Amino acid sequence: MAKAKAWLQAARLRTLPLSLSGIIVGTALARKQDFFELSIFVLALLTTVGFQVTSNFANDYGDGVKGTDDEDRIGPARALQSGLLTQSELKKGIITASAISMLIAMGLIYFAFGKGNLLYIAFFFVLGILSIWAAIRYTMGSAPYGYKGLGDVFVFLFFGLVGVLGSMFLYTKSLTWTSVLPAITIGLLCVGVLNLNNLRDISSDKKHGKNTLVVKMGFENGKHYHFFLITLAFLCLLSYTWIENIDVLHSFYMLAFLPILIHVRRVAITKEPGKLDGELKKLALSTFLLSLLFFMAVNNFL
């Protein structure tokens, strides 16, 4: 029982709603064009969960081995740091999660494209491999990109553009240029969650050589960067609403920005990095709420 609890802790289940937001928005965009298959939706969700759990295991391992997670760390304790899992156990967990994720991804590709669309199959297979690579190399290896300030770029690409546009393409086999706007919105909000994490951990990261963007630009500039991410995310979704001529009654998904506005105010007045820990959950759940409301709105569920 204790070991199972340790694996659940390492999996960091609280991160899963945020990772699913892109799939939900991409599916909403496909349904808006009358494309939907339950098998693709379920497999896409499971694939994303697999990639996220792989990433969480790898982050636990990478930061633990490098000493970034120590007794000064703010936030939930990590499995390796607290001794609940050994390095060997966590490595096996990463390999197992990666293998399961790729198997589910291959099933997803098959249900989406069958056997005939070899170009699409190859492209999405490569995307799956890259997703595993990105999940692992964020903190693991001799030159993890998360320690070079590149985490924001990869989160934007994989949680935003790939998550939304990729899932939409699985249904429709095509893209529309306006769909890029909601994809950017989700990507920026996900980057915002990572930025909050980096704002919270700025002292520890600086101490251990984890040169995130926040470490490079400083705490106050990191908060300004955060406001920029949120503002641009709002403007992109507002632009999509206007371009698609979505009326007021069906644009209620914009209400999800109300708790985000309160969150921004809280970040603005916070002076101590450690006090931002609770804001991560608020922004992550607000992003998930946005995806659900968007799904309901564009498909006339209300």
C-alpha cells in the first residue's frame, strides 16, 4: 500500500487536468466541424495522461538526482527526494510509462488513420517519440533543456500547438487557420503554470544551477512575463470569438478568465516566491475549466 501511494505521489495526479485541456479544446474544434469518434477521444486522453505521468516520473528523477529537490523545496514532496522510491525503481517506472504511452499512442494512430495513410501515421509516430523525448529530457540527462530556460518553449509547443491542433487533426485530417488561436491560448496558459512553478522555486533553482527563464530575468520581471502570457492568451481567444462570429450567449467560456483575473491580482501583490504555491492549482484548474466551457459552448451544449 505504501509503495502504491509512492507511485501515485510520483505520478502527480494534480497535473493531469491541465495536460488534458489541449485534447478537450482540439476535440471541441473538431466537433464544431461535425467530426468526432469516441475511440479517438478516449485514446487521445489516455495517451496524454501517459506522456504526463512519464514526464512527472522523469522530473522527479532528474531533479532528485541533481539535488534540485532538497529540504528547502516548496510544494509537495517528491518521491525520490523523500526516499519513497529509489533511483532504480523510478528509472523502471519511466521506462514502463514510456512503453505504455507509446503503445496507447500507436492504438490512437491506428484508429485515426487506419493502415492507408502512411504519411500521417509516420508523422504522428514521430510526434509520439518526440513527446516521450521532451517528457524525459526536461530534467534528465547531461544537458536537460529545462535547466537552460527552454521549458517554456516545449510546454507551449506540446501542450498548446501539438495538443490542440494535433488532436483536432486526428478527427478532421485537416486544420483551419483560426484553430491556431485557441491552441495558442491553451499553450500560453500552460506556460503560465510552468512560470508560476519557476517563480515559486526561483531561489532553489538558482542555487542548483537550474537556469529557468525566471532565474535569468529575475522575480519581478518573471511576474511581468506572467502577466504578458495571460493577457496574450485572453486576446487570442477573444480574437477567435470575434473572427468566428460567436455570439455573446455562446462565448460564456470567456468567463473562465474571471478567476484567472483574480489570480493575476494575487500574483501582482505577492512578494515572497513561496506564497505562489497555491496559485499553480488555481491557474491549472481555471485552464481546465476554460477547456470544458469551450467544448460546451462551440458545440451548443448549453
